[in-house]
Amino acid sequence: MQPAAELEQLMVRYQQGDAAGIAELIQRLSPQLYRFFLAQLVSRRYADDLLQETWLRIHQARHTYRPGEPVLPWIYALARHVRVDHYRRTRRREDRERQVDELPVTPAVQPAASAGPDVQAMLQQLPESQREVLVMLKVSGMSIEEVARATSSSVGSVKQKAHRAYERLRRLYEA
Amino acid sequence: MRPEEFPEILPAASPDRELMTRITVSMTRDLKPERPLRSAGAAVSSLLVVFLAMAVLGAATLGFFGLIRLSSGAIALIFPALAGLTLLAAAASVNAMTPGSKRPFHPAVLMVAACGVMAAIFLLIFRDTSLGRFVPQGLACMRTGLLWAIPTAVFSWIVLRRGYAVNRAAAGIACGTLAGLAGLTVLELHCPNFRLWHILVWHLAVVPIAAAIVGAIYFFGSKRKAAELMQ
């Protein structure tokens, strides 16, 4: 996990035009952003695109980060925005394609080859809002307050979604 | 499975080094210093100044006929409530234009709550339930309220334009609620028609209509801008 103060310093350096600051941020945050997208059931190819688009959006909106504020909610709010835009675009395209030719929708993510539980398959069964909260909390290591900021919702709502997601995963795991 | 086991069992994945290098190169090319947004407090204060200026200018232009006829008790209830709701709408507008900021409630909830609070206050104060010339007088008031809401929305946008809305419709609703409250304040200062239904329907209608119009403008305007950026 990233020490918050270090990320804030890097972000300020980036705003001041320091190339080393943004290079360091990309190195540190790209893996967790990538996992965030993958866990949202997008394919690797799309995850690459989304990661690039997120950094482009971060670049365009870098002045909206206020020094002293936590960095992760700011970054994830933009990443989430990119993902939602991508989801809407994909859905519109799929709808159009389906009208032309009734093709079955193929699952986006290859199941992980492991002896353990198929977490991706279980995640797929969660409602999108619960999955998103769970991934931010458990994959990106954000606090509940940070997730609330990133998803523009209240702390109570995040707690409720996380609780419901855990309950559902537990039931799926035991089944 | 316990929640704390979750990160360990999720398959690890990392982006290609080549991709990260490409991103780094494209972002560091022509990198210039950027001035960060002003503090949230300064932005909220600017919006309050816009609101106050528009409300006073509107009422001064049209005449303070409503304020003169209102009892001191009614003044003490209506205007502090409008001020409080405006403060909340200004804070919501600033937060909606700052990614990752706190948002205790959705701006649409604020808009509905603002209408509810003001409706309750009007029900407490005004007792005349006669209709009079309900539609013609009402339409004139609503038009006046909206006419003063428009410049408030424009100046608010000037204050907020450097921000970035991750939820365009929500940002528009917040700003529209603020503009609608300015229109409502102009009407409360100006309109001497104290019939309950007139105020409840036509004065209050300014808030949701302004919120809907500004919400739609933000949503479709930013969508077009985003499409241009993608090309």
C-alpha cells in the first residue's frame, strides 16, 4: 500500500511540472489501477486501454487536485469515471451489434488458472456497485472514507455495500 | 472465505512495462506547471457572492415589494432558510466539480430537500388559500424567477469552470439548485402576492426547473466536449 503523504508529495511535484514526480506516480499506481479494471471484469486489452485513458484523464484534470487532500480518492474518482464511460460505450456498441447479428456475448475475462476458488466468477455474480466497492477496499487497499469520496457516496452506503458483498461472496464460496 | 483473505486469492496482474513506459513518455512530454484549484472555501465564498449579488440586484431592479409586506417573523424564517440552503448548494456545486471530494448527499436529494423545507415554511407562514389569477400571475412570477436564475447559473459556471465533473448531471443539478434558489430569493423579496398556492407552485417551481435545465446543459455540453477531446 502507498503511504498517503508520499503520494501527496508526488502529486504536488507533478502539478509543479516535475516529470520525475509523474513517472514515479505511474510506476506506483498503475499496477493497482490495472487490477481495479481487471477485477471489474474487463479483458486485458480493455484494461490496457482504460489504464491509458485514465492517465490521460488524470493529466487533463491534474489542476483539480488540491494539495493536502488524499490522492487515491481523486485518482479513483477519475478511473471510475473512465470505466463508466467505457461501460456505456461498450453497451451501446453491443446493442448495435446485436441488432445486426444476434451474437452471444462472450465473457470478457479468462478465468484464473489456480487451484483456489474462482474469484473472478464469484465477483461476476455481485452487483456492479458492490463489486466496485469491494475491489477498491480489498484490491486497492483504500479506507472506507476514501472509497466514499472516490464513489461520490456516503460512508454508510459504502459500509452497507461492502457488508452485502462479503455476505454474498461467503454464500457463494460455501455453496 | 473471510473478507481479509480476498486480496490474496484474487489473481495478481500487472500492466506491461512497455505500456507504462509509453504512458510515462506521453505524459512527461511538454509537461508544464499547473495552478491547482482554489480552496473549496474560497470557491464556496465566490458562489455566495454571486448568489447575493444576483438576488439583491434582481430585487432592486424589480422593487422590494414582497419584503416590505412580509412580517418580521416571516422574514426571520424565510431568508435564513434560503441562506442555509444556498450554502449547502454552493458546497455541493464545488464538491461536484472536484473529483474525489466528500459528498454526503446527491445534489438531487439537496434539490428535493430544499423544495421540501421551503414548502414547509411557506405552509407555516401563508394562510390565504384563494387562487386569484392563479395561472397568469404565476407564469409571470416563474418567468421572473427563471430570468434571474439564468445569470446566477452563468456566473456560477464562471466560478466553477476550472473544475472537472465526474458526474456531469449531478454537477449541473447542484449548480442549477443554487441558481434556482437565487431566483426564488428574488421572488420572495419582490412578489407581494402572498397567496399560498401561488407561492407553493410558481415560486418553488423555479428551483426544480432551473436544476433540470442547468443539469441538462452540463450533461449534454460536457458530453460534446468529451467527444471532441476523444477525437
